Amino acid sequence: MNKELTSDPAAAARHARYGTLPERIRFEDMTEEVEAEPSGGVNASYNPEGSWKYYSCLALDLGL
């Protein structure tokens, strides 16, 4: 790659502002480990009587 210095003031301003890339972030710094609740939380319980609310069927939606 050929790097040439230019006398363009706009190019110099861009290079001064964006000339270097930021430091690399390690993968370990991007992730966070959190322990899950042993019971699964309150919302994890299954209610068979209320499960019909979330049932979706194309034939029923079309009234067939």
C-alpha cells in the first residue's frame, strides 16, 4: 500500500481525527457470566390451562 502525504487540509484534519484505530477489546472483557436462579424464576412455571392463548394455527386463523 502506498502512503503519500497530501497537502489537502481536509485530508489532514481527517487523519488527525480518525488516523488510528481504537485499542482492541478482549473477548473476556465483552462477556459477562451471571449465575442463573436454581428455580428458573417465577416465569418458568408451565400452566397447561393457559397454554391455549399462545397456540397459533394457520387453519384456525383462516377460519377453516
